[in-house]
Amino acid sequence: MKVTVVGAGAVGASCAEYIAIKNFASEVVLLDIKEGYAEGKAMDLMQTASLNGFDTKITGSTSDYSKTAKSDICVITSGIPRKPGMTREELIGINAGIVKTVSSDLIKHSPDTIIIVVSNPMDTMTYLVHKTTGLPKNRIIGMGGALDSARFKYRLAEALEAPISDIDGMVLGGHSDTGMVPLTRLATRNSVPVSEFISEERLSQVLEDTKVGGATLTKLLGTSAWYAPGAAVSGLVQAIACDQKKMFPCSVLLEGEYGLNDLCIGAPVILGRNGIEKIVEIDLNDAEKAHMKQSAEGVSKTNALLEL
Ligand SMILES: NC(=O)c1ccc[n+]([C@@H]2O[C@H](COP(=O)([O-])OP(=O)(O)OC[C@H]3O[C@@H](n4cnc5c(N)ncnc54)[C@H](O)[C@@H]3O)[C@@H](O)[C@H]2O)c1
């Protein structure tokens, strides 16, 4: 199992670290445009191998895509992150150019690869990878919902004063401050609806805190977060590499599912060795359907800014 991670910055390096620590991949290649940067991160990470007990070989490359050849999975984290006060959508100008070139370069050397898109605005970048590469839809996956769901569970556990392992919940829709659709109705503590434990008002607060989860961290850190994003990506990579058939909300090209067409947006999918093995259509109520539709309108508006 060979995994390439393009962008050896905060998210890319964190992702490589979590993949290595989980010890399921034989090789991780980090690639960056900054001279020596990926090589340096790879060497630093390799020097944690004896300490953390993993055998994954991590190597670095400055823009040499031949080193990424025959990757089973490629993760795209290259591009600029947002600064405090910025929306993810504002990154489109610079990141679209980067993601377009990177995805073309990747498939030249790994035509059978599965691509996981992380760079923001993620749903639009995932759509761009579809348009650029023409790969089948099961092989292009956008990571956003897995992270947003982890943040949702964190906020729910906090509100319920419960351990996170007791909590289950999922966030669908666009990966943006206004587009997220946290499914509060279906969130549970050990199968009991969370609404049994906290007031409607507290639940609305959880919902709002989840939606601005990324912005809250960007304000605190001065740039966007990396530990949870890296961990979320490593979870998707592991589900594919180990053919786990696990369900995650991921950005996926919809063709009629949820009444939506011609865009990539967060929906539950089953991940296995073929990438997206299935899109799961859950029964949403009218309010949730309306929320998904509104979220999709936002994503489509950003997609319209792409020069395809
Ligand atoms: N989808 C999500 O849930 C999620 C979460 C966090 C961050 N992000 C996004 O991920 C991206 C990376 O964030 P970060 O915090 O790691 O940023 P960062 O600045 O720390 O790292 C980005 C790296 O990309 C490299 N890069 C730029 N252009 C390149 C190119 N053409 N080829 C190869 N490498 C190139 C840079 O040199 C840099 O090292 C941002 O767009 C950010 O918004 C997405």
C-alpha cells in the first residue's frame, strides 16, 4: 500500500504521521513545491518510527512526481489555508490552479489511484478534480464531513458532559460555515437520542459551534487546524487501504442522490478498496432536505467561479 500526500504543510504532515502511526501502509511519499521541505518533514517523521513503533517508510520529494508512481491512494492538501476572518470559499483563486495541476501530475504517474481532496474550498476542489481528471466517481473523495462529524461529536460530548466514545453523530452537506448540515435529530448517546439529555436551546448551540468549528480554531491558531484534519484523512485512507467498508460522510459527485445533481457535496458513503463503494441515501425529514438543498446552492455558486 503506497500513499502519496501532496503538500507537506500542517495538514499533509499530520496526515502522514497518523497514517504511519496506524502502521497499515508500506510507504508514504510526501511531496511539496518548497525545496527540501517534504524531505525534511519525512526525515523528521522517520526519526519517530522507533519511538512510535511503526514500519511505514516515509520519503519526501520536491516536485518530483516520478517518486509518487503507482500510488494506491493520493491525498491533495497543497494550497493555502485560511487566515482568521476568511471563509474557505475565498481560497478558490489560488487553490484551484494548484489542485488542477497537482491532480493532473498525480494521475500521469498513478493512473489507477484513488484521490482524496482536502484543499479548500473542498467540495469545489473535489468537483474540479472530477472535471480535470475524468476519473470514475468512486475514485474521487472529498474529506470534510469526517472532520465536521468529529467536531460535532466533540461539541455534543461537551454539552452532554459525556465521554466522546458514548456519542454518535454525522454532519452532511457542504464543508463551509453556512453549508454544514449536522444531523442533530439522528445523533445519539449509546442509541438514545441526544435530545433526551439536553435542551433544544443547548442543541442549537452545539449546531452553531459545530458549523464554525474550523473558524474558531483559525481564530485561536492564526491559521487553520491540522491535528483533527490529519486524523480524519488518515481514517479515510485506512478504510480504503484495509477494505474496511466503513461509513463516513464524504464529498462525492451526486447524480440524483438526495435530489441533487452535478456537484460534489457531503453525503454518507461506504469506503473500501474501490474507494466509494456506495452512496448511502438516508431518509431525511423536510427540514433536513431543505437544509441540504440550500447547502447545495452555496456549493454550486462556488463551483460557478471555476474556469473549467
Ligand atoms: N477539508 C478539510 O477539512 C480541511 C481541513 C484543514 C485544512 N484544509 C485545507 O488544506 C489545505 C492545506 O492546509 P495546511 O494548513 O496544511 O496549509 P500549509 O500552508 O501548512 O501547507 C500547504 C502546503 O502546500 C504546499 N504547496 C503549495 N502549492 C503546491 C504545489 N503546487 N505543489 C505541491 N505543494 C504545494 C505549500 O508549500 C505548503 O507546504 C488548505 O487549503 C486548507 O484550507 C482542509
